Amino acid sequence: MNPVLASIWWSFPLSIIPSMYFLKQTGKSNQYISKFLLTTTFALILLVICTFLISYYLKQSSEKEGIVPSILKASGWWAICSTVFYFTIAYSPFKKYFM
């Protein structure tokens, strides 16, 4: 499969649909589900950053290092970025948009 088509296919939010369905089946309102999806959207920014960093560190590493050091380095950055993200939202007026 063409890499561009593959990336477009993987961008469809298949994994979020079961969560939406479960929320609706448990009686959550559309407003609640909408807020959940907005929160998830911002969390995906962290996913993009982490994925980019894994790619960057893999490109910089040698073949014999393997992938684990790249994953660990990117995970460290994820921990830092997610902490900054949490405190930015928790102590800002944007908190009302999150669950």
C-alpha cells in the first residue's frame, strides 16, 4: 500500500468510535461526548509529539542500539510535555473545556 494512503487510512479515528458508542449506551449526553472528544483531540497532540520524537531518535541511532532507547527518550519527553500540558490546562481558563 502507498505510504501516503496508509497514513490517511490510519488517521481515521476508528479506535474512538467504540468509546463514543459506550458513552452513549451508558446514558451520556451528546454534550458530554463532545467534551470527551475535544479532550481527546488535545491529547492527540501529545501523541503526535511523541511519535515524531520516536522517529527523530530512531533516525539518529545506530542499528545495533535497537528501538528501546528511542522509545525511552521519547517517553521522557512525553512525561515532560504531558506534565506541562496538565498544569497549563488545570490552572487556566481553558479548564472548562476539559473533563
